[in-house]
Amino acid sequence: MTEGRGKREEGSGKRGALAPDDGRVRIFDTTLRDGEQAPGCTMTRDEKLAVARQLARLKVDVIEAGYPAASDGDWEAVHQIAREIGAAGGPAICGLARATERDVDRCWTAVEPAAQARIHIFLATSDVHMKHKLGMTHSQVVATAAAAVSRAVSLGAEVEFSGEDSARSDPAFLYEVLGTALDAGATTLNVPDTVGYATPEEYGDLVAGVIANVPGVERATISAHCHDDLGLAVANTLAGVRAGARQAECTINGIGERAGNAALEEFVMALHTRQPFFGLHTNIETRELARTSRLVSACIGIDVPPNKAIVGANAFAHEAGIHQDGVLKNPLTYEIMRADTVGWDGVGLVLGKHSGRHALRAKTESLGYELTEDELTLLFARFKELADRKKLVDERDILGLMVREQEEMVREMS
Ligand code: KIV
Ligand code: ZN
């Protein structure tokens, strides 16, 4: 593990300043980019905003809000998140960009309103991607990375650079490209296991290799980004931070391309619960984890499996008699963490036709919405109509009503 390496600190202009390594792992949440990219996980602009608000409550360090060059809708969502949630003292707001001037410039216009505005540039470094996808030589990749990072830095952005498919890249070439990005001004160097191929030992070695072989690496934060194709994304991310990475890229409920990304709630609670083992910590408000999971699940319409670690309905349930007996005598017999540490209290409150305005306000707040009295009155009337037809009204129903109401308001105003 590396000791005493300089790390960037938030809050001093758009690009941050160096801070000593205090064992804190920055959480880079990519639910709204890598997560939203997965089939069936797309979100409307209002849903993305609601999730971003909740991610700010969860106290993630960076919100990757989308891929602005992909569509006008995504640009608008990233821009609005940068304006509303990117205030000083809040999370950095990041957008993804390919290593082209067009993508970088488009990304900058979207994130620019944030106090800490980050552009995340990615370019493949593995032979298979360079040959079959990019059609680029090694020297073209090096030159393209340098140009894109320099462009983003010249605009005033904080820059993260990813060597896409790092885990299947020739390590010597990966070091060269990351070193080039660093010299061009990138302050975060990301090491993605894009296809979820690595084992924890290999991924830890890869991160250690980057730290040992990229000259000047102490000027950057190394980041771990792992996919779950072999079910190893969280284990690999943990191996990455043990090897010296100080940023972890995660998604809520582990959503993401194919089998998904490292689940934020699992990674954070592993560091929290096994603190003496890892000697690392995050800034995450763990009591917001269950609520954030429910909100994302409601937005994308995909239930969390009951046996999912940390946020599944059964994660803290005890059914077997022997277990119940043990837990009643002393929770330590079968519980390694407490349900209330991850916010498993009152989150699943279901509303019905007898519920009042206070309960509805509490529910909308837990879903990330702050309503005026007039908005609440309108929503309450719609909620009562729905509750008359449907016995129980859950988060997904409320979210549906909220999104419809906001869309109508936008239509009326335009
Ligand atoms: O998995 C990956 O390689 C990515 C990059 C865009 C960082 O998501
Ligand atoms: Zn990814």
C-alpha cells in the first residue's frame, strides 16, 4: 500500500488542490452514467435529478452525471445537475467524453456551472480495442490522449483519464499512456477492468504496477473501476484500494453495463465494517444507503433481489429459529453490522388512502424531492385519487405521480 501520497482536495476552484493521503477513499458514483447505460436502466431528466440530489445527501465525492455528447437530453440532465447540485462544498460533477475535441467541448459546456467541474476522458489502451474498434496505432493513441487532456485542461476542467480496457492492456503501454495523460494535466488516472476479466490479485497487481511505474504518479489520484462479469467487481475494487487507489467508481445497486459495476453500498460497507483490516474510510453517510437504493430501484423499475447484500429486503432478516434466538440474546451472534447503520428503518413505509400530507411529504423527501406547499397540495390530490383505486401506494407510484406532475408543469410553462 502506498503511504503519504499527495491527493487532490475539493473546494479550491474547479480543479481542486493537493491534500495528503489520509486513508480516505473518494467515492465516484457512476449510477447516472455507466449505470444508466445498461439495458432497461434509462432515466428521465427529472429522475436523474432526483437521484443526483440523493447522491449528494449520501455524500459521494463525485457524481458522474452522464455522457453529454451522447444526446441533447443527456447534456441537459448533466447541465441541470451541475447547476443545481454542483455548488461549492457539494460533490464534483463529472461528464464522460471520448478523446475528441467535439466530445470534450460539449462535455465542458454541460459541467461548467459546477464549482468542481470534471471531464472524464476515456480512450482504449488494449491491443484488441485499438486494432478492432479504434483502428489506431500505439503512437496515435498516445497523441490523441495528450491532445484531449490538454484541451480539457485549457478549458479549466479538472480532468480524469481512463485507459479503457486497462486490465487487458500491455502494462508497459498502459503506463506510457497514463504518464502522457498525467503530463498533459490529468489529476485522476482511472484503471478500468472494462470487461470484468481480472481476479482480485491481478487487479491489485495492476494498480500497484501503475503506482510503481508511472513517473510523477504521486501528483494524481488513482481510481479503480471494475465490472462484475465474473461477480468480482467489489472484490477487485477492494483489491485496488488495498494497492493504493484512492478513488473507487461504483453504482447504486451495482447497476451498469452487462453484469454491472461495483455496488457502492457493498464496497462502502466492506470498508466500514472491516475498518481495522483495510485501514481506509469514505465520507459516505451510510444511513442514506437503503433510501438511495430504493430510489434508484423505483426510478429504473427494477427490484433489488431480496438476498442482495446491504440493501436487499432479507439482508437483515432472520427467519431460522436458531438465528432468531441468537439475535434476540445478542445481535452480534448473527449480525456483522446493524440495520440502522445503513438506514433500514422506515424506508419501506407504504402509503394508503388514510395517509396524510405529512406522510406524503416524508415520502417525497426520501425520494429526493423538495416540494412547495402548492406542489404538495396538487400531488396530495393525485395521491388520494390513486389510493382510492389501489390499496397500497409505494415509492414507484409516488415517483410516477411526481414525474408526471413535473412534466405537466414544464408543458404549461412553455
Ligand atoms: O468500463 C469502462 O471502461 C468505462 C470507461 C468509460 C471508464 O466505463
Ligand atoms: Zn465501466
